Amino acid sequence: MTRYAIFLRGVNVGGVAIKSADLRRTVEALPVSGVKTLLASGNVVCSSDLTADELKFQSEQSLRQRFGYEARVVVLDAATVESIVADCPFPADDPDIHTYLTLFSDPAVLTELIKFAGSINEPVQPLGTIAAAWRAPKGGTLDSPLNAFTNRAAFKKATTTRNLRTLQKVLAALQA
């Protein structure tokens, strides 16, 4: 069995409200075990014999059916989450600047983000082909050009963004 993290996009924002208990029950209906939700923002850890792609497909289908929205998720195994957290070049705890990790289910979309960031001289650090680390001033995340870029329709299908501290908590849950 492989330990996985499932990251939902757009949960508890924009009118899509999913309670953690309802999310947990929905994922528990899949061929998985050890389901745990974290931080009421669409983070789930579990174990499964499915591949990451199979778990992504089944998760999205179940979420769409249960909650009636265009569910999109990024599924990463524990080793990948560990690598992303370890390789992030920015600190998790800076009082003035937040560190974010945008997770990708499509490497081509990551390439587009890197090109865009370069065009506006915004520092972005790719972490393999599945994540990019970037920063935004505290209180300025929603105004960040990178945040706006990843909220474009083409990106919504292939990305989700989390604070580095959230990824650290997900990693701890995967390792527990």
C-alpha cells in the first residue's frame, strides 16, 4: 500500500463548502484506508493500492457526485510530499512573507507558470515537475500576480496551492 496526500482545489472558497467529516466519509468510500482530513481546507491523507492517477480519477468522480461541483485534485505519494517540503528553498515561518507551494497534475502548466514568473521578475523555484515554490507578502496573497495567474481557468484543472506550513503538517500526517 502507498501513502497518499489528496489536495482538493477550491474547497471552502467561492461557494464550495465541504465539511471535513463529509470529505472524510466520501474518501473512505473509495478503495483506501487510514483516511484523515487536515485543516478543513481540502487536505486528505490515506493509503491505497491504487496508483496516484487512479486515486485522482476516483476522488474527483466521488467528489463531483457527492458535492455537485467540478472537483479537481492533485494526488501525491508520501515520498513526493517529503521531497517537495525538503527541497523548498524558502522558510516556512517568516513574519512578513508567506511561502506557497503550487502543486501541479500537469507539468506543462508548471512550465507556463515559470515563464510567466520570469516575465514579471517574480522569483519562483520549480521543485521537480510537480511543484513550484513562491512567496507573497503577508496580507498580499490575493493580490499576488502569481496567485491570479494560477486562478486562470486553464490552471484550475491542474493546480492547487498550499502554504508551506500546511504541506509540513500533511507530511507529518503521512509519516504518522
